[in-house]
Amino acid sequence: MLTHVWIASFALILVIGFTSEVVASDRPAIPEKSIAEKRELLFSDDFEGTEPANVWHKVVPTFVVENGVIKGTQTRDKDAEPADGKPAMKAHAAVHGLEIPTKDSVVEVKIRFEGATMIDVEFDDRKFKGAHYGHICRAQVRLTGVTLIDERDGGMRSDIYEMKKDPTKKAEVAKLLVGRSITYPKKLESGQWYTLVVETVGDEMRVTIDGEPSGYLKSSGIGHATKSKIEIGVAGKDGLFDDLKVWNAEPAKQ
């Protein structure tokens, strides 16, 4: 059962106020070649059924399978006050999850914006207590760019997460977050399918869209030894996914 604390934490991910991103002039060059070499295929889903396969679990509704794709729609788009003994509910992206333990991996999925403001692929480890709710890292895609985030050693690190609640510590938090996230500009179109690939190898994450290098981040939290969960998320209405595949991987030979 999701708690109100968990829901609030995910909402914070979408807020940039405490994020200290690398400025344009300091963005590292994105490796032209893959940093990961695919090994065994761990999972695939073409969403041809009438509902999500049993291996999927609802994290934050709602996702539905229709016309051979899975659609995520953010329904918690406004904060709700406590009522009838229930805790307050914060606005929150729709999230769908898989239990697929990996260290290094390649995640490939087709995505399409149909009103969504953000589509992402996230890695978590619920057993890890050093970061809020076990958040490790994620790659977010918007129509204007790609953002890569180290959450384990960034904004979700337990001490930093608590500090963010204190407005007087904003400057201190910003210093701690330097280098933990980065955004690369990218122009995408609503209504068009794109193939998103997220590679994680060691402490590096690389993103391509339709084969074009589109994002890269090297940060210690990405190297977390066991990324036990892979989740897809959608902010806004609607975001579509199709032909999702997950491979175990190892560092690509240079």
C-alpha cells in the first residue's frame, strides 16, 4: 500500500526548484557509441493483450492496455486535502513497475506523447535505505529535452531529502546536488513514435532516441549494485509505450 510520504516524494521529483543541473557550457559530450553490450534478454512485452501482464504491478495508477500499446495517464494532477481519515494526496505521475534486478542493463521502449508532459524510465531498490523509497536513478524525456538524474546520491539521498524540507537550506542543498542531474535539449513532436534506449553501466547512464545520442550522466549513484525495480512513468495526459525490452548488460568493449 502506498503511503502519503511515498506519494509526496514522487511529486517532488518533478519539481526543479532544488535541482542543480549542469549548465549548457559544461555538458559532457555524449558518447557516440553504446557504453553497454547486451547480454541475455531479461524481459519483453509488446502489450498485445487486453490488460497488463501479471508481472506488471501498479505503483501509481493509471495504466491501461489498448490497441496493442500501454497508455499511462496522470490522474492525480492536483493536491488533495485529507478527507475521511485518509492522508493528503499529492499530485503525482502515473507509474507502472517491474521486478527485474539488474546492475548494468539496456532498456529499450517505444514512446509517444499524446498530451503527456514527461515520460520516464526509472530504476529503484526498495531495500536500500540510504535514499528515500529506494530511488536510484532515472531518465526523463520531454518534448524539449532529456534529463538524467542520479537520485541515490542526489535529491533522494536520505539526508538531502530531509534538508529539502527546510527552505533555509536551499543554497546548501543546491551545492550538494551539483553534477547529480543534467538536461540535454532535444526537440520531439507529439503524436510521433520514438525508440528510447536507456543504458546503465557502472556509474554511467546514456540515452539515445531513434539511435541518436541524446543524454549522458556519470554520477556515483548510478553505479548502485542492485537496481531491483524498473518503472515507467507518465506526467500529464497521455503517454504511450510499446515493445519494451530489458537486457542484462556489461561494459561495451572499447
